[in-house]
Amino acid sequence: MVQAVSKYIVSLNQVHEKFGLRRAEDDRFFTEWREDFVQLSAEEKARLDLIKQRYDYQQADSPMLEETAKVLIVSPLLDLAGFYEPPFRFRAEIAVSFEFEDEEEIQGRIDALVIQQRFWVLVVEAKQTKASIEVGIPQLLTYMAANPNPQQAVFGLVTNGSSFAFAKVLEQTYDFSDVYSLISRRNQLYDVLSVMKKIGTLIVSR
């Protein structure tokens, strides 16, 4: 029986059962999001301030739809992180399928960008950005579990346009960063972009 990823994998327990993934117990497993921050230029900070101003303006009227979040928030971040330029290559809307020993099969299309086969960017599939990013985490981990080289770390970012969290999967282990939020008075997009740049450096150097 074929089932869609987004409808079938909806909890972390299902990710654990189907893919054998386990959350890291050692906080040293995923240090990339909190160590050796990439320093941002004044110009980059100014552009991030503008993105947040636009977010605040649009969000004050009504919660943004998913496509609006992609255009207003996600695409500019990818641009600032340099992911649209060489040596990076990305693909979107990729078909994936998984077959299990019980002859069950799940498949779907990734509503995300996949950069260098190492960095997955998933916008939560929800009608409004007020949906928690937690609903997208099982799906993100499912797609990351498709990594053809499990001995090589892969990274992910899940966002609803308002909140952001990074993930890392290596072999059968995963962990998350703290959650960054645009609700904060301080512009936490500074941190988000810094981590994205750090991940960009890692996936082209290994």
C-alpha cells in the first residue's frame, strides 16, 4: 500500500520506528549551530533588518500564507547565505519513496530545497504560519533519512516563516538546535543566517 509521506509520517515515534533514528543524548553531537558563528557584515545585517520589518508589517495585518513566507523570508535568506551561487546547486519538489520490510511503501514530493544533497530546507506545509514548526519536523527527518551516504552528516532547516530550527542527522542519530523566532524584539535572523552560512561552509568542504 502506497501512502504519502506528509500524511503517514506525522510523529517522531514513527520516525524512530521506521528509520531507526534516535535523538542524540550528548549535546556535543550538534554543535555547528552554536559554535564558531560566521560574522555578518553591516550590509547583511541591514538586509536582515529589512526582512524583519517587512515580516512585522505583513504579519500585523494577518498571518502569512506559506507561499508568502517563502517569498518574503526564506528566499532572501537563501540568497544572503549564498546558496544561489556556485558552487551550490539545489533541487526542489523531488520525488522520494521508502519501502519497508512489511511491504508498506510511503512516497511523496519534497516541498523543500535540497542543496548539495546535504542541506534540506523545509517550509512547514500549513495554511498559515501560525502552525508550529513541530508539525514539520517528522517530515524533515524522513527526507533527511533518505541520505544515500549515511556516514556523512546532513543538515536541515524547518520554518513556518516565523520560527526556525536546524537539524542534523548522522548515521542513525539526530538532534535539533534551539528555536529562533521573529517574535523576539532582537532580530534572530542574524543567528539564522550565521548558522546557514556555517552549514554552507561545511557541506562544500567535506
